[in-house]
Amino acid sequence: MKTFGLHLQALTLFCLTLCLQRTAAFDPKDIKTAINITWSSINFKTILEWKPKPENYTYTVEVSGKYTDWEKRCIRSMETECDVTSLLEDVKDTHTARVISDIPVTEDFVEEFPHAESPKFIPYEQTILGKPVIDSFELNKDDGKLNIFIKDAVTPYRFPNGSFKTIRDIFQNDLRYTLFYRKASSTGRKQVSSTTNEIVINAENGESYCFFVRATILSRKANRDSQDSDEKCTPDGHNASRTLLPEYMTLCTLILIYWLL
Ligand SMILES: *[C@@H]1O[C@H](CO)[C@@H](O)[C@H](O)[C@H]1NC(C)=O
Ligand SMILES: *[C@@H]1O[C@H](CO)[C@@H](O)[C@H](O)[C@H]1NC(C)=O
Ligand SMILES: *[C@@H]1O[C@H](CO)[C@@H](O)[C@H](O)[C@H]1NC(C)=O
Ligand SMILES: *[C@@H]1O[C@H](CO)[C@@H](O)[C@H](O)[C@H]1NC(C)=O
């Protein structure tokens, strides 16, 4: 009991010293309110960013939705960005963030910490779609069909069973892929859309095709389209030997080096 009391005394003293030190370093005019607060979000990973860099104070971020209470992240941080992904899982809710400039707790004249409010953010409507990725493609020579498989990007959110949700799991039929394709020998482009991850086109025999994919969220008014994926080409065209050339050259060089050594 006695030692406990002693510990308590020491602790109080320690705290008091700490608080006094904080107060000594604190000058209200050093503390700035955050400006230019922006949401930066791709495939539902969302970072809040703001200015200026703090000196002699810290920031704490709070986020709330229409129906949820303020929740804190990046408490007493010296950074000017904060990963708030985990607070936005209700992706259709309208979220607001506050960037609070922390002041020493002993300053009892302050009723509310100085803070700035962010613009509103609805992840479902505003997160940017990442550049889609063509997973693979398959040319069926018998029926002349070219099947193109698109990889659904994963989001940071998980199902109860622990596996990550993809953008398809969240957007469902609101997410559409458009394939833009052309014969490798021409520039005339055609397009075909699908709300699945596999797109099939008719391929002429012996022709090489080049194609890329764009994702679109149909319900959106702004930020509807993703960037275009990288372009891929089927190898069986006039271009095939040309694309393989660097690999052969590397191989030859390696063999040459081997023999020389
Ligand atoms: C903050 O944003 C405004 C426009 O919204 C811009 O004019 C200003 O330069 C920005 N300030 C800083 C420090 O980036
Ligand atoms: C921060 O505090 C240190 C020491 O207390 C002081 O030298 C420095 O000028 C302060 N910086 C600002 C921007 O107030
Ligand atoms: C987890 O649950 C989701 C949705 O219920 C399902 O699509 C997915 O296949 C499941 N993953 C595993 C590894 O069981
Ligand atoms: C080979 O393909 C590239 C694009 O992948 C194209 O720019 C080029 O014109 C093609 N060359 C021939 C000979 O088809």
C-alpha cells in the first residue's frame, strides 16, 4: 500500500513536470490551423493531406460519417497526412474530417481546440479507380474467339472471413469494363463493354490484335472512368518476332559471355 502511494506521488510529480514543460514551450501564436485539406483516394485506400508542417505542436485527425461519431486517427502526429481508410468502410456514407491542432492540455482557457474541417467525402462516389490490369488472354484458334480476362483490383476492406473485397464486390454491376481493340496492323479501334471480368471478341484468323481496358462506374457523374490499362497484343502477328528479339539477344549475350569465360 505504501509503495503504491509512493509510486503515485512520483507519477504525479512526473506528470506535473511534463505538463509544465509543455506549457513553457507553448505559445499560442505558434499553433496554426490546417489549410488545404484534401482527400487522396485510390481503390478505397484513402489518405487525408493538409498543410502546413507543424512546429512545436501536433495534429490529430477525426472523422465522422452522417450516422457515426467522431473517431480519431494519427493522434498527436507531426505528419501532414493520415491514412483514414479504416474509418471510411461505410463507403456510401458522407464523411467529414477535422484536422485538430493540438495544444497542451493544461491550457484551460481554450474551449475548443483550433481545427479545420475537410470537404465532404463519399468513397463510393469519389475514390479514384486504379489503372485496370489485364490478367491474361486466350486465343481459341478453333472458333476464332479471343477471351480477355481482367483482374479486379482489391480494396483494403475485408469480408468477415478475412479475404479482401475487390472493387467488383463493392461496385457490383455498377462497375463496367470497356475493351478497346484493334488489329495490330491498323489504327481503327473498336470497343466492347461488359459488367463481368471476361470479354470475348471475334478474332480473324492469322491477325494479331492489340487491346487495352478502361473501368467505368456507371452511376457516377464525375470521376467515372479509370486510366487506361497498358496495351497488350496477341503474339501471333507480324510483330511477334520483333517483340521476342530483345529476349533472344539477351540469351545470345549470356551464351557468349559463358563461352568467353
Ligand atoms: C491552398 O489552396 C489554394 C487554392 O485552393 C491555393 O491557392 C494555395 O496556394 C494553397 N496553399 C498552399 C500552401 O499550398
Ligand atoms: C519551437 O520551439 C523552439 C524551442 O522552444 C524554438 O527555438 C523555435 O523557434 C520554435 N519554433 C517556432 C516555429 O515557433
Ligand atoms: C469470403 O467470403 C466472400 C463473400 O462471402 C466469398 O466471396 C469468398 O470466396 C470467401 N473467401 C474465402 C477464402 O472463403
Ligand atoms: C508492332 O506493334 C506496335 C504496337 O504494339 C505497332 O506500333 C507497330 O506498328 C507494329 N509493327 C508492325 C510491323 O506491325
